[in-house]
Amino acid sequence: MRKFKEVLSWSLVILLFATLTGCPGVEQTTDADEGVANVRRTIILQYTRQGRLTPAVRERLMALTTSDELQDYAKQQDEAYLDQLPIDGRLCMEMLNEVVRIGPRWSGSVGMLKQQQILDKHFSNLGGKVEYQRFRVRNPISKQGVETVDMANMIIRWHPQRTRRILLCAHYDTRPFPDNDPDPGKRRGVFVGANDGGSGVAVLCALAEKMEEFESEFGVDMVLFDGEELVYNSSRDPFFLGSTHFAREYAATSQRQKYVAGILLDMVADADLQIYQEVNSRRMAPRVVQQVWATAKRIGVPELRPSARHEVRDDHLPLNEIAKIPTIDLIDFDYPSPQKRETYWHTTEDTVDKCSAISMAHVGWVVWEWLKGLK
Ligand SMILES: [Zn+2]
């Protein structure tokens, strides 16, 4: 996707300030004490962001006196918390690791083929009906002698007999190179796309476990778009090849089955998850934005922040503009954090260690609750 512009948001600055000033340990003097205080502060900040800092947990964190104790306690808490969540965060992480381990997965690559095999097996085992929407595009770097690239959107249908349907989607190709890396020497290196390319896929893999039991008048199609960024040169090469093809096909055929709404998942695994309302989504699919954020508020997932921050050009544009499917982009564009100037986006730093099982489970949980509440 491409960042278009940023809308200033101060709510996070206020939250951060409140959290830090509310956190003892700042007065400590020795290096060791300072280190412990930092570990404690980081855990408290993270738990606050994730909406799970109970008074009991806070009290326990204040009582622990070494970094090891604090980290062990946090690990135990994380594991226990993951057990309670309705979406399996460990499965998200497993699938994320599995696709990232393949390496680069750009359109037409051997890595993409391997990924399709892994995902095909995963979704089929859970009862999904897997189809491929195949098409061909001009290779942006045809000078290499390869004129075209074979593309495939992967479509996984659940309850295919239901005529009113929901679209849950993500791109599953990775950018050919980490061309935004701060080190110019790495910009033609390896890009594995954990958060950008892997995370949406991973969340859909975990949501798939819920699909057979999904009792509703709505059916669900999960669509993994190819060619979101078969881009070597941002000012020359077209984006959104897969979603544009999908949207055109949908608009061109008279449909017995109709999509009533859609959610696009992109960059949803960041350990420091903060998802603001994306500006184009608010403009083109305001009802879905309102429903999804109300759901997050109801179940207590504060990582979905109720204000706008970024305007992003992503796969949801062709879905809204060509297919007329009201679709929002759930995206955390501040990777790792709005408080930091650096970004891992399109760099060699976009790796699984920056991602979190809880973040992915939280996003999946919001989507699942939203689905269940649809009327
Ligand atoms: Zn990208």
C-alpha cells in the first residue's frame, strides 16, 4: 500500500503521558534500578494499550523487583491471556512463521507457489472451498526477458450456498525488495514481509477455524490478493493488481451472490498495535468503520483508536470504487509506533520478532465479533 497523508492525533500522546506519569520507578537512581523500572514501564504501557492492566496485575508488577521476575510474570500472563481469547493467537503466530520462513513471496515467485500450497492445505482441512482466480499481467521489469507474470487471487469460500456474503481479505504477495530500508546498501536485499504481507494472512488462517460454526444468514469469502505490490518503482508500476482484477470481474458479471461489506487486513501484527481509522475507509465505508470500532469498544480492544490518522491507498480502493463493496482497511501504519520516527515498513526490519500473537488475536477477535453481530 501507499501512504497518502497523515492526520495529527494527540490521543496517544495523552495516553502515553498519563501512563508514564502514573508509573512509579522514575525516581530510581542506579543503573540496575533504572533497568528494572524500564522493564516495568514497558510492560505496564503494553498492558494498558491492550486493555488488560487490572489492578491486581498492576499491584503484582509493582511488587516484583528484578527484570527477570517481571519478564517471567509477563510471559505467564501473556500465555494465560492467549488461552482466554476466542481467536487463537498462537495459531496466527505459527502461520506467520510458516509463511515468512519461505522467504520472499512476490507475485509469480517460487515462494508464492509454496505459500499457496501451505495455505490451500490449511483452509481445505478446515472445510473451506479453495479457488484460484488466475490472470496474467505485464512484468514491470520485462527487460529481464520475462514479459508476463502469472497471478492468482486465492478465494476461500465458507457456506457457499448463502447468497448475502462478507468479504474478508488481505494481500499475500510481498514487495520484491525492501526499498525503503534506511541503509541504501540493503535496498536490493531480502524482504520477507512479516507484518506487510504475512499478518493479514495469519489472522485469516485463525479466523478460518471459526467459519464452520458461523451461524448467520451471511456467508464469508476470504480473498487473498496477489499483486498488491509488484512494484519495483513506486512512481511507475501499478499497485493493487489482484484486487483490481477481482473488483472488475465482480462488477462485470451479474451476481446471484452479493457482498454486503468487506474488511481488508494489512499490517495488523505489530507488537505495538495502534489502529487508527483510515481516512478513505471513513469516506467510502463509514457504516462499516462505525460498526467495527463500536465492536472493538464493546469487547474491550483499545488498540482500535477512534480517530483518523492516515490516508492510505490500498486494496480497498478498487473494491469500493469498482466493485462498490463497502470495504474498510484495518491497518496500523505506524510500524513500530507513532512515537518513533523510524519505520520498519518496506525494510529488512519487517520480521516476525516485531509481531505479536496478542495483536493478531485481538484483530481477529474484533472481526469475529463484528461478523456475529451483522444483521
Ligand atoms: Zn507494502
